[in-house]
Amino acid sequence: MEWLSNKEGNRKGLAMKKKIRVGIIHCDAHGMYYAALMDEHDPILLREPELGRGVHFYFYTIYNDPKKMTVPKIEGYQVMKLWAADRKRAENLSRVFYGKPEVCETFEEVSDDVDLVFIADGSGDGSSHLELATPSIKKGIPTFIDKPLAHNVKDAHAIIRLANKYKTPVMSLSMLREIPHFTLFKNRFAEIEEPEFGIIKGGGTDLAGQIHAISLAQHLFGNGVESVECMGQNPLAYIHLNYGNKPKRPKAGVVLNCDSGGTYHCAFYASAYSKWGAIHSPGIGDYEFPWGAARILEKIKQMVKTKKPQASYDEMIENIAVATAAREAQKTGKTVYLKDVL
């Protein structure tokens, strides 16, 4: 986001650029991941496992040149404030950013005097997101909530109601929802005319990873899920999404294989089937994910600039409704309709 300043430099015909000031809540791997795409950092410190949380491995892939970033950096951000329940994590992240970001005592302070609050969450289930997002939303600060938006539909609705009440834009997206590599795979659907059935492999059975599989299903096959079934030896192992008879949706639904063994660098795989045959994606994982994160950061810039979310609230809530319905289906052994959890 750029705009003109009336400071002295303008008298010389110079346009001053103001960066989006960012406050980050949680300084886990995702906090470091997104921050490293936003702002200047020390790539050598980023190599330290305790500091960089493994981010360097995927962002600097020319190993005889450890200072050359090989993924997209999104200009226009400045990391200003940090908070983590474990203060040491916030201090470590600040060190990587040359000690410039302020380490806050409370998460409420993160939304003071910033333009954006970014709630990072690489491995959580979203159960704290309503509490963490409330201060910034009430202050009118655009807020990005890392996946999942919330742990359940009740909290998801509460976040959106709060956003509407205070006229604060809120957005929540998974990298899998935006990653261009899977968009290219989706563009191949024309080879089989129209998918009648789909499969997605990856994500694991914890909500932190499963939400990526649900988001990838939205990316490839669309929203509008009508009902969910769930089965498997482990909870939330195999989830079937049924779209009913909606046009342009797979008539036989989509299966999420969330408990199907390990994958190479967290890769996801997708397949689409029709009467004309099948197409299969390659593994798309940690080396490609930064491009999805970059797309999200571009959308966040537009959200801050326009004061409007750059994704549908209905789609964000459906994402959580599918996960909620899957838990209920696993427990009851029955088909659960989204209308009943919504």
C-alpha cells in the first residue's frame, strides 16, 4: 500500500512511501514464515533452528549463497510489534529482524498504533482465535487470522459478527487456498471435461493440517458442501464431502485422505476423475507453499488499503463448518448436514 505524504520531501517532488505497520500475535513457525516474506531480516540468524523455525530451508535454497532469497518477498510491510505466550519466541523473532520489532507484554498491546494485526498459527486448532482477535477488531484494525478461522462454527460466527459490528475487515486463508501451483492443476480439469469425483491426500488428522485439505478442496472443487461423512481407524481419517446436485461440482463428491501416511516435505496430492479418465497432481509442498503465502500477503495489502476483506465470509465459515461436521460425523457414524451445524 502506498500513498503520498505531505512531508518536506514532497517539496522536492518526492513521493514518500508508508509501509503497513504489522503486529504479530504468536511467534511460531508461521509467524516467522510470513514475517520473513514481509520485512528485512538477517538470513544468517534465520538459519538457526531455534530462531528461524526451519524457514531458511525453504526460503534460501541456493545453499552456497545463504543470503539469496529464492521465494517472493512482498514489499510494503514493516513488522513493528510481537507477542507470544512464550516471550522467548517473540524475542527470538525480534532478533532475526535486527531487534527492531517491539516485544509486547500482552497480546492486547499488539494492536496499538499498527495498521494490521496478524494472528499466526502453524499448529493450533483455532480455539484461542476469538479471544486473540477481539482487541484488534474492536479497535478497527484490519486483522488476518491464520488458519483455521476458529475451532468451531460458534466462534467463527462470533468473529464475523464482531467484525461487522465494528466495521473491521477480517480475513482467514490457508496457503492451500491460494497456492498457484494447484491453480495450474485445476486448469487441467478441461482435459476430462468436468470432474465427477475428487481425492485430496495430505494434511493429517489435527485441525491445523486438516483445514489445509478442506481449503484445497474449496480451491479445486469449489464451495457449497451440503453434507459430510467421516470414518477411519483414527479420528477424522477419511472425510467425504457431498455437494448434492449443485452444478459445476463433483457429483460423487470429494474424499479427503487425511490419515494416509507421511508425505515429502508436507506435500499434498490431488486427483480428479470423470468418465473420460483421471488426472493427478504432483506433490506440492513446502518448496511451493511460499507462493501461496505471498498471494495471501498481497490480498492482505488490498484488505488494509480498501478496508474490505478480500475473501468471502461465507466461504471462511463453510471451511470451519466442514471441520465441525466431520467431528460430529465421526462421533455419530452418520451423515451430518452443514445446515445443521450452521
